[in-house]
Amino acid sequence: MRKVGNVTAFFGADDVLSNWHPCRFVYHGVAFTSVEQFMMFAKAKLFNNDVSAKKILDARDPMTQKAIGRQVAGFDLTLWEARRELIVYVGCREKFAQNPGMRSMLLATAPTQLVEASPYDLIWGVGIGVHDSRIGDARHWRGMNLLGKTLMRVRDALSHT
């Protein structure tokens, strides 16, 4: 994580806020190793693709899980866009609720704005890197920062429990 003014920027599996960061949590009796695995599993289930869902659970790393998730049969962009933020919210909520050390780290970022500083991702991130001098200025962000926004909602919810 890198704090720049009122922004906490994060990126990469080593960062606790990342969906790729290793963590164990259970949701509806299913164990997950990262939020990325949860998201790809939920995506496969959303499109009734149990074969891909099983492959995602069996895969050991987020890169492989994401690759399988990108090939889910029956994918419908409109449906995915309608559900993706709730899916990631649930995964992040469970990750931080079930891992007290990670929860403390998330809560310690308050009141800053959380920003996924992925130079590649314009949906979940802002499209510029964590060490880019412009990361602290939202006027320069090219992406939607859905992950950062979702994490702030989770942070707010967990701060009241």
C-alpha cells in the first residue's frame, strides 16, 4: 500500500487489499484461497457452469483461476455487469471479516480513499500504477476503481460491527 494525501493506493498479490492476496475464508461451506478465486467461482456459478466452477476451485493460483473465469461458457456481459460488484463485495466482506489481522489493516486505511492502482485494469482499477506520481489525483484516473469503491463499502460495514 502507498498513501498519497487522502488516497491509499494498492496493487499486486503482496498487498492485503488485492483480490489476489492469499487468504482463507469460507462462504456457504466452500473454502476459498483468495477473493479472485471467489469472484471467478461465483462468475461460473452465475452462468450455471459447474465444470468451470470446479476447475476454479481446483486451481492453485489466481492467474489460473482468472484465466478459467474468462472462458466461462454462457457468459452474458449485461448480467455480469449487474452482479459483479455485489459478488466482489461479498467476497471482500468475508475475507476481511474472517481474517482479523487483514480486517485491522483494512480498517486502518480509514478515512482514505482506496484505489486499485492497476495500470492495466480500467474496470476494477484506475489505469495508472501505484508509483505513478498522478495516483493521488483522481482527475488523472482513467478507470472506474470498482475494487477500491467496493473495499470502502466493506470497510464502512465492518467498522460498524
